[in-house]
Amino acid sequence: MSSKVIRVAEDFTRFPAGRYISDGRYSGQRFRQDFIVPALKSGDTVRIELDGALAYGSSFLEEAFGGLVRTEGFMPADLENRIVPVSADNLLVAEIREYLGLTVH
Amino acid sequence: MRKIFCVTSRGKRSAIRRRYLRSLLWRQRKSQVRGATWRYSSLACRRGKVEFVRLPTPVTLSLNDPNARAELLRFLVKLRFVMLNGDGGALVDFRLTQAVHPSGTMLLFAEIDRIRRLIGNTREMRCRPAEDRIVDQVLEQTGVYERFSHFAAAAATDETVIHWRQATGVKVQGKDAGSMLDDCEGKLAPSIKSGLYRGVTEAMTNSVQHAYVGNRGDGITVGGEKRWWLFSEERDGFLSIVICDLGIGIPKSLPKQHTAVRRILSTFAADRADVEAIKLASELGKTSTSLQNRGKGLPEILDAARQSDEGSCIIFSNRGQFGFAAGKRAVENQFTGSIYGTLIVWRVPITEGLKDVE
């Protein structure tokens, strides 16, 4: 089973913000399309390390993660095993799970 | 107006006042800019071949005090009229201004910057610097003076002024907000820092997506940029961050795609409608996108300062003001004049050190 790791602060930006690509360079849509979806297509699981970025607004998170189900057509049950958000901030992880359509522990 | 006070007889004074008011009314009818109600010729002066209209700025630049706010809004109406309708230029006279608060300074800066971008170099907009030393330095540090032709001021040196920062953009630029917050590294509790970053970037997102979906209420339809302006100020142990857009305002953008919201707002009296709209937006789980999980922006904006007892967050939008002051004291007001846009002010303590707030 192959696994991909995305370190947001190093691979993408320390300053994620905005929903759509038209909003700005480091938007949720761009993160989803350029990082998460290719990683999902090439590996079984995607570990997303969130710490190191300044913070994540709800627009960014909803578009990046909620968009996987709404726009990209992934099933929540499939994503539950394949997307692994990692952060010291449990509330951030819970918020991402909510956008993925998963039960929040 | 000077004429009126020189005349001693009460009857004559009334007659002159009536004539003066009639002339104002006539000028207002002629004006294309809503709310222009002053005597243009009495303020005019000449510099070379260009006729300038002298526009004195208010004594206090603030949106919190009703009188100061009304005075600032009147000044902005005049400035828009002179620069976008008249033939000459404007001479903005800062000499009387004695106090600058982040909210008023932000609105003034945004309006001047917008006008400068609209007119380019086709019209002259000059200024006379403030006499108050601190006000003068703030106007220089925040880039207000930079928007005027033929004026260069000395760099700010005062400790209370050098920490003012400003940025503007038409995209959601997290780096601008992040850099301001990084400047306070070690002085802001981490949860407050991340909360502010979320709040500011959500406000930028709202500005880009929702604020400019119609014509601004000032009657000026040119332009079309989705611009925001950002200020930060560090003073007396507090960090203030202000973000502003000059769009249609929450009271107009919120009901655009929500018939339910429109219905709810129509039940409020006109003198409460704007503040109720902001309140409603801050409580809604959805925005004009009508999609699930959208619209957490405004609650997130307010939450940014809730983590500290001394923190405050006030949202000004059109005529409304909503939010909470230090000690979580609710703030709800509706003023008579509109700022024609949305302006958010966060104020958080910077003395809590690295310890997080539980």
C-alpha cells in the first residue's frame, strides 16, 4: 500500500487563503486540484501535514476538502481511509472531517 | 456661512440662511453624486492654472463617535464630488485633524486610494499636511500622503506610529495578513494569531466574492475593482487590525440571493435594518452561495477576537455597526450616514506573551 505525504507549509504555502483559484494563488481549489487529487490518484493514502501554516480559513478548508466530494466525485467512505489530516490542533482535524462528510469524533 | 454670522439682525440672518439653504438645494439637485450638499464656490482657490477646492478634514478621524463619523462622511461626499464631478482639483487640508483612530483613518485612506486609482493622473489632488505631529506621521506611515500629487513628507519616527502597517489588493493574499501578524511574533497568543489570520483572510475572501456584486451606493459606477485595504496598528499594548472594502455592504449583499433573508429584513424598521442585516449574517450558516458548509466567514471573523476577554471585533457595514467590545459587551448601532462598504476592526492585547488562551 503506497502512501503520499503533503506538507502544506513546505510544499504549498505558509499562508493558505481563499476559496477559488480566482481568489488567489494559494486557494483551497488550487490545493485540491494540484496537490490532493494527484496524490489520491497516485497513492492509496494521503497524509496531509497541516502544522506550519499560519492558519486555515473555513473557505479554504471547505473548498479543498469538501470539494473532493462535491466536485471531484470521491465518496466520503472512500476518503475516510485514504485522507489522513495530521495536526496538533484537534479542532482543525475535526473541521476537515466534517467537510469530508465524515463523522466527527 | 460666514456672512450669516456677521449680520446682527435676527430677521436678516434668517433670510440669508434661507437663501443659502436654497442655493445648497439647487447645487444638490445639479450634483450627480448623492448627498453633495455644500457650497462649492466658497471653498475654491487657485494654484497656477488649476482651480482647487479646499476640503478641510475632520478634527477626529473615527467611525465610533456619531459626530466624528458624520463629519468624516460629509468630507468624503465632498471629496468624491470634487474629484469625480468638478473640473478642478482638490486641496485636502489635514491641518485641523488632531486625532486618528484606525477605523476612520482606514476609511479615509481607502476612499482616497480609490479616487486616486479612478482618476489616475488626469486630475490633481493635493494636500496640506497635518499640524499635529503624531497625525502627520500616521498619515505618512500609512501611505495617505503618498496618494497626493507634489507632496513628500519625512518618514515617521515616533514609537507609537512606526508600527502602523498597510496593504491593499484585489486577491485573497494571505501573505499580507500573515506578514503583519508575523511582526507581532512572540507578543500574540498563538490562538489569537491564528484566529486573526483566519478572520482577515475570510474578510478578504468576502470582499473578493460578495462585496462588489452591484453598484456602490455613492452613485459612482466607474471602476469595477474588487479591492480591499488593510491596516494594522500596535499601540498601548494592543494590536488593531482593520480591513475595509468599498462595495455594496452586507445589508445589500446578503439579501441578494436569499428571499428568506429579504423577507426577514423587511420586517425591521429602516433605522434598524442595516445592523440587523449584519447580525443576521453573523448568525447564518449559509451565505449567498446557498451551499452547505458555506458562510462561516462572518462568524469566523467575529470569533477571531473572542479568545481574549479584552479583545473586541466591530463590523461596520453601510449604516450599521455590530460586534462586541472588550469584556464581550455587545455593540449594536445604526447611524444615519452610510460608509458605503464594510469595515472590520479587531483589537486584541499583545501583552499576553507566548501563553495560549484557554
